[in-house]
Amino acid sequence: MEVKGKVKLIAETQTFDSGFTKRQLVVTTDETYPQDVAIDFVKDKCDVLNAYKAGDSVEVGINIRGNEYNGKYYVSLQGWKISKAEAVANAPEEIPTEESDDLPF
């Protein structure tokens, strides 16, 4: 799956006692009703966020992760790819000209 939008926040890398590392990215979606979506990048993927900053338009490849703990269920989004969103160029449409020698009569 992919999430498209603008970077709102890139948190610092968190390192846990076990050696596990995690970094959170928050993206504001480009929808009619924008949502702030938190996406976790883990282990060696933390460093891919270094090339981005708040305000960048991005496309983020995600996996949905779910688990159960003590009878409660949790869902998280884990990022595995990020790229700058390609700007859609609004090319001017060609306007037909009336410089034709083909007369209808």
C-alpha cells in the first residue's frame, strides 16, 4: 500500500535497550479530509528519512502490522520505502486555430 501527502514531522531515532531502533514519520494526506498518519520506520530503514524534511510531498510504501497483547489488539503502519512525489505538470492544452484553408462549403 502507499500513503501520499506532505511530511508533517520526522522524529528523532529511538534506540531501545535491545538494540532495536525506530523512527516515526507523520504524513498529512492529500485528501478532501486530510489525516495525519504516523508511520514507523525500523532498523536500517530509519536512515532513509534523512533526505526529507517537513513540507516535502512524498509517497510512502507501507505494510500494515497488527498484534494482540493481553487481550487488546493493536495496529501500526510500518514504512519500507519513501520517495518524493512527482509533481503533475499542467501542460497547456493546445487550442485549435482557425487558420485552415478547408472551408465547409
